[in-house]
Amino acid sequence: MYVNDPIGDFLTRIRNAQMAKHSYLRVPTSKIKQELANILLEEGFISSVEELEKEERNPVAMLEVGLKYNPKTNEPIISEIKRISKPGRKVYIKSKDLHPYKNGFGSFILTTSQGVMTDRKARTLNVGGELICSIW
């Protein structure tokens, strides 16, 4: 199956898995998905990330993402995850225009000349780039 927007597909799979109350999800891996998942892990939005090797019945390497829920209410930790820059419409932002998302409770994830990072790290390094998504 070919997907035009693998990042959008990854984010949608996270949303759908959380609505279905799954404990984890598996997606075909890529470098950008791995970096996004690592950022989500660092920010505390997911519980684990593991790259699974190719199997006989599945010749594609997979990324297993552990989803995180509030222990008291069993609600997903991720309230909202939205794709900003799309294949048909790229959205770029300068470092001086990066402001805290949701009063600092959420994050923008962007790709810069220095790699994929959150808006907080980009402001610290004074770099701008392409806005990939927002998460809250």
C-alpha cells in the first residue's frame, strides 16, 4: 500500500489507536517516523518506541509505539495531534515567530537544518524550519 503522506498517516494511526484504546500500534518504519516517535517519547506523550526487525510474514521493518493513558480516567495523554505542513502545502516558520503552543502545555514539532525537534528546542537554538505537527 502506497501512502502519499506517511507522516500524516502515522499521526492518524496514533489518533485512531487511542480512540480504540489500544495499548500499542505498529507502523512501517522510516527515519522521520522514528525521530517523531522519539520526540513524542521524550515529551511524555507515548510510553515506548521499539523498532522491530523484518519477519518472514512481514518483510517490512516495523515501529512499535506504546500508547499512554491517564491512569485515573483512562483518557489518552494526547488530546490533539494535528498535521500542519502537508505535501501539497508546506508551512515554514522563523525562530522569532515560534511562540509556546497552548501556553506551553503543547508542542510544535518541526524539522530544521539541525534535525527534527520541538518548538522549545528550536527557540533555544534560534532556528526555524518546517512545521510538521502540533500536539497537545
